[in-house]
Amino acid sequence: MIMDLVVPFYNPQPGWEQKFVNRYNQFISDYFNGDKESIHVIVVNDGSENRFTEKEVTFLKENI
């Protein structure tokens, strides 16, 4: 692993998880030659009251 990526979210907009995965995959492709093992992703619920449920967390786990 080369780095930890800590990403806080506070009441994210609808569809945030898909946008995050798309941007993350592009970042990995551009800077790490597609090697997802180079980065440890830490997504933080920064006090959200909505749109940060187990559904979104599961989607992230399955796609990152």
C-alpha cells in the first residue's frame, strides 16, 4: 500500500456513491496504473443524517 485516502462525507447528494466510485476508479487508473491495492480508502460519515446508509456502504465495498 502506498497511501491512505480519507474521504469525509456530510449529507452527500443523491447518487454520491456512484460518483465517488467513478472518480476513484479514474484516479486509480491515472495515477496507479489500475492497482487498487496501492490505496487504502477510508470513507467517513461526518455526521450525516441522510443518504449514508448500509446500502451506500455496501455499494462502495463491492465496487472499490
